[in-house]
Amino acid sequence: MASQPTEKRVNNFTVKIATANGTGSASANGLIMKSLFRMGIPVSGKNYFPSNIQGMPTWYEIRASRDGYIARAEDVDMVIAMNAETYVRDVQEVRSGGFLLYDSSWPRANVLTRDDITVLGVPLAQMCNEAFQGARNRILMKNIAYAGALAALINLDMDIIRTLLGETFRTKTHLIDSNMKAIELGYNYAIENFDCPLPFTAEKMDATAGQLMIDGNTAAGLGAVYAGATVAPWYPITPSTSLMDAFKSFAERLRKDPETGERKFTMIQAEDELAAIGMVIGANWNGARAFTATSGPGISLMSEFIGLGYFTETPAVLFDVQRVSPSTGMPTRTQQCDIMAAAYASHGDTKHVVLFPANPEESFYFAVKAFDLAERLQTPVFVLLDLDIGMNDWMCPMLEWDDSYTPDRGKVMSAEDLETTEFYRYLDVDGDAIPYRTLPGTHPEKGAFFTRGSGHNKYGQYTEISEEYVEVLDRLRRKTDTAATLVPKAAIDEPFDTDMAIISVGSCDGAVREARDHLSAQGIHLNYMRVKAFPFGQEVDDFMDRYERIFVVEQNRDAQLKSLLILETRVEKAKLESILHYDGMPMSAKPITVAIEKAVAKGEAA
Amino acid sequence: MSYIAKPKVAHPKLPRNDLGLTRRDYEGGMSTLCAGCGHDACTAAITQAAFELSIPPHRFAKMSGIGCSSKTTAYFMGNSHGFNSVHGRMPSVATGANAANQDLHYIGVSGDGDSLSIGMGQFAHAIRRNLNMTYIIENNGVYGLTKGQFSASADVGTKAKKGEMNEQPPIDPVSTAITLGATFVARSFSGDKDQLVPLIKAALSHKGFALVDVLSPCVTFNDHEDSTKSYAYTRQFYHPAIHTDFVPPAQSIEATYNESGTANIELHDGSQILLRKVQDDYDPTNKANILNHIQSKQQDGEFLTGLLYIDEGQKDFHALNKTVSTPLNAVPYQELCPGSDALESVLARYK
Ligand SMILES: Cc1ncc(C[n+]2csc(CCOP(=O)(O)OP(=O)(O)O)c2C)c(N)n1
Ligand code: SF4
Ligand SMILES: [Mg+2]
């Protein structure tokens, strides 16, 4: 074993695990990650999985970061290579001076071509074949065993591992024992054969108290339950499906009568996304909070209905968990590619409210906010997550619920209101460009109106008269101005006296924060704004006014956020420079640091 | 202003229903369809049926897609909310609306283009869900609103007004619906009010998806000699399988009918459908024979009409989904939001 000298590092490393899809490695990876988390170490996990059910390669990357960085790591300190098929590629992933752990049951000396890394062979399959019965069980245990070897190599707390297994298999004690046995096989082998621990180790700290380890889809689904959503139509599509699954399982637990089995919600698996959004619109029209979750292809299909929602002023909430596009694209890879599609979805002059959560915490709160905005503004509201936020586990602060919250149901007239007040569906009574509506069945003689996507005047009557049509369309434009005052304000961080800034959106946030620290350490200081919603509030314009040079960081090829800023604010186009990342992998700090270093150097040379 | 409101002056001697309302109270805006359009007769039949059932107009929700037929929801029950949605997608909007409030009566009006071409998928799936609604197809064999193209229900050999002949087989909404599991399937003719009104009443009282396919001639584009959906053709080849009458829950049945060959079907709300066979061998509960029967008539160029199929025993959408009996849009927010304590415990496993 060629031992490489490496600097000692505590709670600052990345381990990447290469396995095949469907071999149960998820529980081993979850166990490793959760152990670090319970040891109080900030940690994040990124799952790179194939669009396949069984057999194709899959990777899981675990980053422990003392400093709390959550973006994708730049370098991999150790690869656990469990998949023969990707072995050659996996070997190349290890940083110089790093480690490779592999299953040495079948020696593979001929492909281990690097002499700048340390190779650790553990006969995982062989040990598990001797210790366990059954083909399937042996494969599962082999994966648990690498977690054991890693535990020895980086000093994971064995008591925590035991506790976690106890929590996972609460009622199945025999599984706790067999899993623990597999852990120990790996652990003991490593202790006996290697110089444990490695130069990078885990050490208990206290940075995860009050934190959760949760993915954005789960948080958003939970948010929809708390918002009081009752009607949930959908059509399955990666990576949005788990959002609906989460809503369903929370609602089953919290809104189902344990005795009668009666539910205070309904899930409808629609025949396609057109139907799903049609149902959302029908239910909202009828006064229920309804939503759907989808991804790019679904948004394309929903377009006609989204325009109907906009023009008839019917609330709707859509979660778009973005994935790599165009077309079917790469369904299990991440991108921020639907910004434009969401902002202007459907034919004609339409413009929509779009919220951009950056993490699971915001996914929860923005889910609730989306329903309030949709009903207040009587319009479709998008919540744009992406696969990275939606499906990866993130560390985030404990979610809080304020029991004094009451939902904003917007301007809905009751039977009593109708007795005393005249009602016309599209009249701007209050000067905020938001009209009043009524729900079907409210009053025997008053308040009924006919909803139509065809031309209508402010009284809700059919019209083909130009002036009447224009009057309604102009009010809708003014409603966008009202929306800009109600949506979440951009997060602005301006500690430096500088004329340079970064603007980003959504899941770029972690990478931008990390890059800013790296750059600051080199004396390059940038202030920062993360937009949280469209239409942009006044603060977005004001922020851009204050800088000469603004880097816009986003995850798509065509600079969609930058385009939207140019179209929808007064910013001077030349001030904005794009930093784009769109290969489908979550963003790391590197492309940002590199691009800004280069740009600044060029600026100085000029 | 292009909006035409009908003056609502009720003659003191107009008949009143159990709610004390007159038929005028069930009327809507003035129709803008071509004079003589079959769809207007359907509107009149819907108005009459709703009036006779004594359902308060505001407890209806009127749903439609796009087409001349779909426009008609504006021409009845002006005191009900209506949703004229997008082409072919009324079933999904109706599904959402119904999911939100199961206490309203949902009446959907569609066309053969709206339901059998662009909307075939949604039509099929609303049936599969056994959505509790009355779904009326005003079937004229053409796209009226886009000026007379053949629709998917045009019969083979039908000639368009401009002479073009249809050679593709028609989609028959009635057989399709029965095959897909619809629980109430009827066919009628816009020109036969006596048959149509009781069928719509029965459909409105059925708990589940009730399809009423109404042959409804388009006088402008499909009422010529070579059309099988003209008034003349329909009158001649229209073949009632069964005579249908409808008796609301409170009334005695014997008083109305006591002829031999009658059969009663009790509906969910206690009302009764009274069937008098025109043909001895027709049984609208025997699915196996029905499709055969409909198709053999079709081969002869005849339309079998009446209540063609009924199954009162199936669970509707809400029963299938086990939703609470309180409409979801009326469940108080406190019962929907689990609160901060529950959040703590739900999140425990994420710590
Ligand atoms: C997406 C879309 N495509 C096309 C149209 C144009 N269009 C309006 S009505 C119609 C056909 C209606 O036919 P049918 O449902 O049979 O109604 P009818 O007018 O015959 O009563 C079409 C194609 C549309 N409104 N929307
Ligand atoms: S075009 Fe045909 S379907 Fe349309 S209104 Fe005229 S007659 Fe009726
Ligand atoms: Mg038609």
C-alpha cells in the first residue's frame, strides 16, 4: 500500500460512492450522511442517479463542511468504488493525494493506474458471502459493510450508527442486528488492515443542533398541507413525483380519520398534465386550495390552461421541479431552465408570479406563500424548485409554524357581502387592479358570473368591443405591479464598499456564497442579491443601480434570469455579465470563482 | 354592448315548481346561435329539466369546453356559475370543481368535436372516475364553430355541405362510454323534447357519470340531404329502445304508470326512473347485450335512443377517493392545518 502524505483535515472532506442503481446503497449512504449530521457536522448529500430502475450506475456524494458550505464540492477526497462498470472513470475522480476504497474480493490491480492516490481494498463481497445467506441480502449487506469500513477510516461514531439503525428498523430487531453485523465486518477489517484514521476525519462538533436533513420536495409537500391545500391532481414526472408523494403521506397521516378512513383531501392521478392543471383551475375556481407538481415537459403541456387561469383570474399553484431540458432532456439531472417558460407561460400577453426557493426551508415557506399569493392576486403562481433542491438532502433550520397564521383567501364575496354590495366580476373597485370574485353556489340570486377565456369586459360579460377588451387587459398589467409589491423580496447582502456584485437565483445560492468567501480571501469583494420572485420588486432595480459590474449566476445555457432582468427592469444591459452552468450537475463554487477571477484580471489589464 | 340579457318578467299564471320558481328563473342569456340550431332545443330541455326537478339554480355549476354547443351554458340558468373553459378540457375543470364541492350539481355541455376529438382523453377519464355529473354532448357530426369540418362522429358516407365525403368510421360516444364504464348512458334527439327532458332529469338524479348524447343538427353546416345528422334523417331513423319517464322521490309511482312492460329503477336520491319497453328484448342493465344491440341498429343506419345503460351500484369519484362528506372547500382551515405541535413530531425523523 503506497501511503501518500496528506495534510490533516477535520470535518472538511468529500466522499463519493459509486454503486449500481437498485442495490440498496441508498440506505448505506443515508446512514453515513446522517451519522455525520448527528455528530454535529454540517453535511450535504448529492445523488446522481440514472433515469433507470435497476442496474445503471449511480453516485452519491457526501460533503462534510466545518464551515457550513452546502454547494457541490470541488474535489473528491475519497471514492468508494462499488460498481465495476464505472470503475475506470471513478478512479479518475479522486483528487491527487486522495483515497480509493474498492471491493477487493476480485482483485483489479490492472486498472489501478494512478500512483498519486492511495488504494484501499476491502473484500466486502467475500466477507458478506461468508457471513450472510441469500443473494439479495448479500448485496445489501455488502453495501452496508462499506459504510462500516468508512466509519473506521474517518472515525464515525459507532454509537450513533447503532442508534440510527435502531430508528430505521424500529420494529424489526433482526434487521438491526444483521445491519450492525455488516457494519462491524467492514469496520474491523479496516481497523486491522489500514492505518486508521485517514488524514481526513470526522470529529464531533456542534453545528447541526436545531437543523433538519430534508429534501425540498418533502418540505414543499408539507408546506402544501400546512397551507390547507385539499385538491392535489398530478401526473407522474421526475423529479416532481416525490413532492406529491410527500403531500400524500403527510395528508394521510394528518388529515385522515383513523376510524372511518375519510380524508380531508383528495389526490387525483390525472391522465396527463393538461388534465392536472385543468383540475387545479376547476378546484380553485370552486374555492378549494388546489395545486399540482410537474417538471418542464408538464409545463409545456399545461400552457393553454395557464393562460386561461391568467385571463379568467383563477388562482392556481404549480410546483415546477426543474430538470435538464429541452424536450425529455436528462430527467434525473438538475437545471434552472424554465425561468422564462414560467414567467411568460401560454400564448398572448401573459405574465406570471414565480417564486424561486433556494433550499428546502424556503420550499416549505414559499409553498404556503404561493397559495396566499394565488388567491390574493387571483392568478396562477409558480414555485420553481429544481432537482437539486427537490431531491437531494439538505441541512436546513428547523421549520417553524406560526399557529396564528390565517390563510389569505383573497377577495371572495360571501352571501352577506352580496346583500349589501354590487358585484361585477372584473371591476377594479379598490384600485389595486384586483377584482372581487364569488364562489359557485353562494347566493340564490346574486353574484353568479360566467367564467370565460374569451374576450370579456369589466362586468364579466362577453365582448368583442376593442375598448372593453383593452380596459381588462390593461388592468391585468397593473395587477402585475401589485404582485411585485406582494412577492418575497430579494435577499440582499452588501457588506463591502465595491462596485461589483453578483445576482443569482434558487439553488445557485450555496455556490455563490462559497465563491464569495474564496474571492474575498483573494481581495476580490462582491456584494450579492438573490432574487426570490418575479415580478421583480423595486429593490431589484435599486440594487442594480448601485453597481457598475454585475455577474448573473444561473443554471441554464441561455441566461434566462439575465434576460428577464433586462426585459423587466431598467438595468443597462452592458452591466450584466453571465456566469452559466448547465451540465446537469449541481453547481459548485468553482465556475463562479474562476469566471470572476478571470473577469477581474481582464478588467485590470484593460 | 354585445351582451344580451333577457328581460325577466314572470307572468303571474306561469307554472311554479316546488321552490315557487317559474321556468323563467332557469333561463339564461339570449342565444347567439343560428336560428333553428339543435343546440337551442337542448338548452330548452336542460332549462325545463332543471325547473321540473326544483333544484335551486344557484346550486348548479355549468361547465363547458369550446364550440357552438359549449357556448350554450350561457343561455340557461343565468343565476348559476358557469365555466366556459378551453377546447376539449371541460372534464378536467369539472373534475376539479367537483373535487372541491360535491354538493353542487354539475352539468357539462360539450360538442362532438370537443369530446370525441381534442377532448377524447379527458372525456374517457372523467368516465373512468365516475365523476358525479351530467355530461351532455350536443352531437351534430361537424365542427360548427369553425365552419363545418367533419367531426369524429360523422358517419361513413356523410357528405359535407361542399360535397366532400367522410370515409373514416365514426366514434360513437354511447358505445364508447359504455365500454369505458360509464354508469348512465342515454341518447336522444334535440327535436324530441318528450324523450329528452325526462332523460336529463334522470341523468341529473343519477349519482355518477351520466352521459346524454343528443343528436343536435347543425342547420348551417350539416342539415342537407347527404347528412346522417340532419333533422330529416334523424326523425326518420331514430329508434326509441325504451320509453323513459322520471319520477322525483316524493311522488307515487303507481299513479303515473301501470302499464305492463314497465320497469322501475330507483336512483340514489330515492327518485325513480320508469322504463317502458318499446322493444321487448331491451334491458338497460344488461351490459353484455347492449353493445350488440346498439351496433346492430347502427348497421341499419338507425340510432337507438332512450336510456341505453344504467348501473346505480357503482361508487362515484368521492366514494372512490374516500373524501369527507363536507365539501372540501368548506372544511375549516383549522381542520386542515395540523399546527406547530404536529410539525415538531412530523419532522422528528428528519433530525
Ligand atoms: C386548442 C384549440 N384548437 C382549436 C380551436 C378551434 N375550435 C373552436 S370550436 C372547434 C370545434 C367545435 O366542434 P364541436 O365541439 O363539435 O362544437 P359545435 O360547434 O359543433 O357545437 C374548434 C376546432 C380552439 N378553440 N382551441
Ligand atoms: S353553426 Fe351549426 S352548430 Fe353552430 S350555431 Fe349554427 S347551426 Fe348551431
Ligand atoms: Mg359539433
